[in-house]
Amino acid sequence: MSFEEARDFAARLPAMGALAGLDLGTKTIGVAISDLLRGVATPAQTIRREKFTLDAEALLKLLTARQVVGIVIGLPRNMDGSEGPRAQSTRAFIRNLEKLTPLPVLFWDERLSTVAAERALLEADTSRKRRSEVIDHVAAGFILQGALDRLAHIRRETRDE
């Protein structure tokens, strides 16, 4: 089941458990995983894309091994908020993935996440070669951390009510 709103996604999650952040590209899938308390996103790995069945198999194997309870996927919107072909491709990927796993999925606006990841890697004086190796799962980390921060805010609001 996929969600556009973090509050609806949060309602479907158990109290604890890791979340996965995905940065879906045409050639790779960047993956980040949170800690069990969902405070910190850590870039995990990049999966080289081949075809959907192989991509999904590799992804689900990783998610199962890390005991992930939900997925946050970056939705590449245009700067004006509209959705183009890449966003539609992301939605199609999730429609197909939902047939293979019951994990809830949150679509997260990923505008500028790759730019932020690139900037962070440049500030860390990462070589060009190394940046190209890690950019996708670092971007997934930015996507996931944004969602984790929002989910923490929702938990605080709920507690205060």
C-alpha cells in the first residue's frame, strides 16, 4: 500500500523497526536504512538496475535481511511540483513492487536531494570517482532522513494531543 501523506504512512507502521529510503534512477537504486528507532538514516548500498524482476529480488533480499518495516521512495517532481516521466516511472516501479511485498510505501518529494548529496560529498572532499560510486545511496539517505524527521514530528504532535 502506498501513501502520499506521511501521517497516513505512520499509521501503518509498527512502533519500532527500520525503514528503507530509495533513490530510484534509470541505472541504479540507491538504498539507505534507518536504525530501529527511526532516528538516523544511513546510506547502505547501490543496486545496479537490470530488469524489474532482478531489481526487485535484490531489493527485497536486502530489505528482508535488514528487517525493514516500511519504504520511503523519492518521488522526482519537477521544480514547479508537477510530475514528469521520471515520477511516473517511479510510481510504476512501486505498483509492481507492491505485488511482491506487503510493506507500506511513502512517496517523498525528493527535489534537490541529489544536489544536497553532491554538495555534502564535495564538502567532504570526496574524489569524483568515489562520488559517482556513492551518490545514489547518499541521496537515498537524504530522502530517508527527511522522512524520518517528519515522522518524528508527527509522533511528537500525536503525543502532545
